[in-house]
Amino acid sequence: MTSDLNPRLTSQEVADAVFPIAKFGQGYDLLEVDAFLDAVVAAMQDLEATVASLQEQVARLEGRQ
């Protein structure tokens, strides 16, 4: 069975994201942005693991029929 749940953005892409520092005007606190991205990556990794586990379960159950 193929999955239609292919993410457009992976946790690895979020983890690897690099943003330039603004040269003028107000910007964001880099530590806060990094902490937020770390939380997003962790949540995405949990979801990716859950999807993989569920796909394995479906494959096993489909094999029993």
C-alpha cells in the first residue's frame, strides 16, 4: 500500500534550515527561533515515527488477508 501522507517538508529540512541575520530593522531573537525550530523538529520526528509504525501495522494486517 502506498501512502498519500508524504510530507512536503521533512523534520530534517526544518533541522537544516538556516536563516540570514537581518542587517537592519527589528529581527527575531535567534535563541527563541532556534528553540522553537527544535520543538518543531521533535514534534515532526514523533509524527514521522508514528506514521512509519502505522504503515508497518497496515502492511502486516493486509498480509493476513
